[in-house]
Amino acid sequence: MPSIDVILNLTPRECLAHYEGRYDSVRAKSVDGRWVAFPAEALRRVVDRSGVHGVYRLTFTDQGRFRAITLVRR
């Protein structure tokens, strides 16, 4: 399964905007400098009181559809 590690630093306010549906997708920079977009809905799985901070692994299907997000390191 294809994956990419991205750096996320989102405040609680930014997460709320995604959560409320004001944005459909999140655009983030990977650790190797590439840009990737994924569904904003995925943030619901990893947000906490301080927002979303750290390096996260995004996993995609072989067809390129988002599958999962997991914390790699803070």
C-alpha cells in the first residue's frame, strides 16, 4: 500500500474549520518536500485539544484513494 509521511501543525481553530466542513481537503508538505492533499475528514481521527502536531503517515489504496492516517512522531 502506498504511503507518505507529512508534517502537520494545525491549531485547534484550524482543525475546527476542517471539522465544520469549511474545507474539503488538507494540503500538507511531506518530509521529502512533496505536497499531498487528503480529505479533511481524516483529521477527526487524530485531533486533540492542542490541534494536530507531528509527522503523520498517510496510507492510500493502490488506486490513490485515502485509506488511513497514523502518528509517526510528535
